[in-house]
Amino acid sequence: MKKNRLAINIIFFINGFLFSNWAARIPRLQSDFALDNRMLGFVLLASAIGSLIAMPFTGWMISLAGSKQITKWAAILYILSVPLFTISPNAIILLTTFFLMGVFVGTLDVAMNSQAVLVEGFYKRPIMSFFHAIFSAGMMAGAGISALFSWADLSLKAHLGILALCAIPFWAWSIYHFVQDKPKPGQGGKTFFHLPQKALLAIGFIAFCCMLGEGAMSDWTANYLKQIVLVNDSIAAIGLFAFSSAMMIARFLGDNARAKYGDRKIIFYESIIAIFGLSIALLFPFELPVMVGFFLVGIGLAVIVPIAYSQAGSFPGLNPGVGIGMVTTIGYAGFIVGPPIIGFLADWFNLRIALIFVLVLFVFMSFLTRRI
């Protein structure tokens, strides 16, 4: 099983690595294609919508073909799609390629987590959090590599093309070591859409609250430090680093905590830590308390989504891909609706008031743990 686990770790790392590489160079993308902020927003939204559409279909495809096949093809299509947008001749084609990239990465997210659930089942102990820690490590490594390419003033086409070529050999090794799974009759193969059961719906809403919180921290920590705390750009960037590093550290430690305390307690305790951390950042808008608060929010959110995927993937009577597809679809909606809601509230009031909305969702998330 060590090779199976390593193969899935590689796919998680590649996913996070490629994502952070293109995301970190969005300013160059905007400059190269002469996009105003509004058009850039549409391009990024196209990717998110593509992922959201693909996720429920992926569970159905996995129930028919197995997660090994879907992971294999989704991974290579995503790898190839990352440099594809750099050769788009105009903004409309660019939007279309981002939509397709969203479809491929949304499919990959569900499929690779389904493989991770299968590996976790063989180990008979929690290891899902470690996979997500590897994804976070890939993002941090990708951000560093992207900064290096940006410093060298390398074009997007060369930058992302080189990385895609480097990723292909790792993908080629991994596909021979994925877990072979065979669809089971009666586990979601007849239709591509299923209404979640109540317990699964609760898991989905927990994922929604958590992923909205993750998106809010990723998108608004720097702005909060600049607008509310009034720090300079370099200090503002440290807020996101504090949150991201806390997420990675907690995910590496999360599996042992799950084994010791159980999933319900971990989600409840993590919710409380996230509530406490965000409360500190909102009540004491000064540099050090805000940094500490954002770090605690990262600790508090880190293991919740891995637990949600693990729970959904082992839900009785459902193919792992179908369960994960349901929960991922609900959770990923948080990434889409969160940033605009916070933006609207920040315009109407201010960013400090807007983030109270996230705090309320964290409280709601803590109450949902009784349904796990």
C-alpha cells in the first residue's frame, strides 16, 4: 500500500503545485490579455463554475468506471490544460479554456479524494488529513517556484509549459499505482444526480461553511490588514502566510488527532478554535493580534474538509465517488458565493463587519457537528 499512498500523494501535490503557479501569476495574466478587473473576475468565475458543474457528474462517472480511471484521465487533462490558456487568441477563448480547466480540476478533486478514501480504508486509520497537507505543501512550493519564474520575467507560456512537462513523468509513474476499484451494483450507478441524505447533507453544509471560510481567508486577509489594520503591502502578505502555514502544519498533525479524539470532537474543537481566532482578529484590529487570529483560523479549519471527504467517502450504501461528489459540490459552492457576499458587505459597511458573516458560519458549523 505504500506505493498506492505515494501515488495519490503525488497527485495531490501536483494539483496544489500547478494551481498556485498559475494563480500566483494572475497579475501577469491580466496584463498579457489586457483584462480589466471585471473581465478577470468573469474568467476566474468560469473556472469555478466549471468545477461546480463537474463535481456531481464525477461521482456518477466513478460509480460506472471506478476512481482509478477517472483520476488518471482527469489528472493528465488538468496538467495539459494549465499551459493551454496561455495561447488563447482572445478573451472569449481564454474564458472557455478556464472553464475547461475548472471542469478538469473539479473532476480531479473528487476522483483523487475517492482514491484517498480507498487508501485510508486499507490502512484502517485516519490518513486523509495528510493527503490534504501534501496539497497545501504543493501550493506553498508552487508559490515559491512561481515567484522565481516571475523574478526571472519568464513568459506565462514558458513558465507553465515547463511545469506541465515536468509533471507528466510523475503522473505516468503514479497511474500504475492507483488503487484498482470496481463499481458495486446499487451504489449510485443508475443516475448522475442524487439528493443527499440528511446526515450527508449535514456533512456537506459543514464543508460549505469551512470552504467559504478558507476562501474568505485566502481572498481577504491581506485586504483586512491593509484596510483595517493599516499596514503596508509586505506586512499584509504575512497574514496569508500565517493562515496557510497553520493549515499545512495542522493537516500534517490532524490524522493522529482524529484517531485519538474522533471526527465529531475534532470538528467541534476546530470550529471553536476558528471562532476564537477570527474573534481575536475582529475585536483587536492590531498587527500582532490579527496575525495570531488568522493563524488560529488556519489551525481551526485545517482538518474539517478532509474529515468531510472521509465521512462522505465511507458513507454506507454509496460509492465513495458519489458521496464525495455530493459533499464537494455543496462545499465548493462556498468558494463561489463567499467572496462576492463578503465584497458586497464590505462595500455597504466595512471589511471588519463583513467578516462577522464568516464568524456566524463558523458558529453554525459547530452546531452541525451533532449530525456527524
